[in-house]
Amino acid sequence: MAHYKNCILLLTAVMLTAATAQAQSFSGYHTSQYAGIHAVPFNPASAAGSRYRWDVNIVGLDAKAGNTYIKVKKSSLLSGDSLRRFKDYFPDTSATRKQYAWGSVDVMLPSALYAIDEKQSIAFTWRVRASMNGGGVETNTANFFTLNYPNPRFFNRNYADSYGAAFGHAWNEFGFSYARVIKDEGDHRWKAGITLKYLAGQAAGYAVGRDASFTFKGRNLVDINSGQLFYGYNEALDKWDGSWQSLYSPFQNPGIGADIGVIYEWRPESDGLMGSTYEGDKDTWNPDADTWKARIGVSVVDIGGINYTKSAFNTNLDMRALNFPATQLNKRKGESITQYTQRLNSMFTHLDTDGKFFMNLPTSVNLMGDYNLNDRFFLSASATIALNGGTHDNSKTQALTQLIITPRYETRHLGAYLPFSVNRFGQADAGFGLRAGPLVIGSASLFTTLFRSDVNHADVFVALRVIPIHFSKWSWDKGSGGIFRKRKGKLGCPSI
């Protein structure tokens, strides 16, 4: 890591808290043709040719968290007692990989989609989001600070980390989307969409350690042989009283962001007729919306970021020091963040420091493929690929790279989803989601969490919507949508 000790303690704390608290939103459900406004953040092109004339989200929540180093007994999480190492939680002390942690919260506040006609739609989304991630720490270093620190067993050994970091960012986001069908010929339909975002930064911070090497010589004596600490946080945190109300404002620290996406739909004509003429009842808006047999999509989301003014007490540091009293690096009880950074800065050599920093959004590429099996059953695959996961940039948040495969059952008012996912750290999960009229609820890790005694990651999503609902006869079991819907004139000859 870097500075070292200050950075390692910070990263270890991030991993521990992420493991007990807890990145595609609404995993499994997000590729449904009935996802409406909830599909727009994944790919704005999905709004075009909407299954709904309008769709309003009242409130929605998607939360995820995890780490690679510590597993916690589920039975211990609700006990209220202090967690005991190797009884209630289990660090992966023998791992040869580096260790990481992550977490995200996405709250969708009142948002709406409106179909101008069968080919074009507009949408407004209001989201409050928070993302954190940290890692790059060698397992030996994590063990040093986790196993009875300071443990004489680890004294007089050299520990080295080329990189370690922790990032946190919370922001408000107003999104304005436009999507339309840009080409519709025969079996082929192309849709495109764009979302422009007005961003407002609420809180941001980062700590990056580079080229660290240290040796503990005793319980309170350390040689920091090399290491630089690059850290910063926005100036408002110096006056933070601990409440979210003192930080939140929908128009402070402005920034600009964007999402762009394209979707291709394959619509084979089984009766030789050109064009899509389907029989729908009078309550069905745009029954041609989901008459595809297969579709694929690609989008780039969360382009952009926010500029922040750094706290006047932030200074990059050269952490080299011999025979240094290690306890001086600990944050003291009752010490404010301003007091702590001032004291830390007084103990080490200052490096060049900018007065501002730019916090990147978790930019990613989203890929999607979807196959219509028989009008009610579908199989989709989606992937999120983080684009800013390297070690060059000191101030950023990043998405979690993952792959999700989801069989699903769909009717107009009911949907069931079985997402199977694997992320970049090899963590595999099976989950469940349910759409019942206006309610959406689920978890991409529900089944794996239920059947495991120890957990190191978890997620949940829930949303309440207002959508056009018409309960015609058999509407709950006949689907009323899809490529296999009865076609007009199917038994007759094509008109000339």
C-alpha cells in the first residue's frame, strides 16, 4: 500500500465494514422487456418501443457489498455481540491473491418513462448513489493488521505493497433520456438511446498508497522504508456533523455525465408477411414491443465525473521514517477528521498537492443478449465491464465487473427471475427476483446466501412502481405478448 500504516489501517477498515454492510442494478430483472424505467440506467435504448405507454417509479433501492478477505457467520450478524476472530468471522489468511472490498447503494427516487409513440420515448430518472471500493493489499499485509495486531510473531519482517487504495463517492443524479427506433426493416430493428445527467456531488474521498515498504521492530516501533500517500476529500467533510442532512443538496458541486446505448432486435417472420401485425386487446399498448425472437445490446454508462475542492488540510505525503512510534498513526478517540489530518501532516514530508480533484463515475460497458424461448420463457445474459479499474488514477470509483445469466418467466403482470452470476473475483451466486404488478423485489445472491453458513458478500433490490394495469380475462396466465401471439390473418393468405 503506501504511506504505509495510515493507508493500511484505512483499507483494512474498509474491508471489514464492507463485509458487514454491503454493482448492475436490479440484477436479472434489468434485462426484462417489462423493466421499463428500471432498464434505462443499464441501457437507455431500452426505452424505445416501450412495453408501457408510461411507467413511474415511486421509490427503488439496490444495495450491494462484499469483500474477498473475510467471511462472517450469518448467525453472528444479528447476535449483537462483538465478533470473535475464527469463531464469528474468518480471514482468508492463506490466500496468495491481493484482497479487495466494494459496496454500492443506488436509490431511485420518483422517476418516469413516457412513450411519445411506438418508436420513441423520453425518460426522467432521479437517483441518489454511493459507491466505494478498495483493495490491492497483499494478503500478508492484511494478516499483519488483522491477526492480533501488533503481533510479535510478525515483527522484524519486511512487508511491501506496490499499491493499495480506498475510494468513496456519493452523488445526486438527474437523468434526461431520449430513445427511438432508428431502423426497422423486415426482420431487423435497431434502437438507440442517450441519457444526459446533471450530477451534484455530496461527498468524496480517496487514499492511495504507492511503493510501500515497512518493518515493525517492536510493539510500537516501525521503520517505514518507502511509501507515498496520496489522499483527499471534499472540503465540506471538515464541517460534517455526521448526519446526511448536513451533506445533501441536489445542486452542489455540479458535474455532467452521460449514458449511451444501442439495441438490435431480430424479428423473424414465420408467415412470410413483411411487417409486424399482431392481434392485441384494447388494453395493450404497443403489442409489437416484444415480438422479437432475439436481441443484443451494448451501452457505455456513467461517463463523466465531478470536480471537488479539496480540504485545506489535505497534503500528499512522503511517509519515510525510521524508528517511528506506530501508535501516532492511529486516529484518536474524539479526534475529528480535520484534527487527524493536521496531526498526520505534521509528522511526514509534504509532496506537491493540487487544491482540487476530479472524481470519476464508475464508468462501464454493459453487454446484453436475450432470447425468446416461447413467449413466456426467456433466457438472457448480461455483463458489466469496469473501464477504470487500473492503478493510474488516484480519484475514482469503479463498477464491479460481472456476468449474469438469467432464465425468466414473463406475463403482463407477473415475472419471475433466476439470475446466476459470477464476478471478477470468482464469487458465484444464484438468486431470485419477482415482479408482481407494481412491486419488484429480489436478490442476485438469495439462494447462495440462504444455503451458506458464512458470507462475504450480499445484495438486495426492491422497487415500487405505478404502471398501466388492466385485468382482462386470463391476463395473469396468458402473457398477452411475444412473438408467438396469434397473428392477424394467420390462417388466410397475405393481402396484395
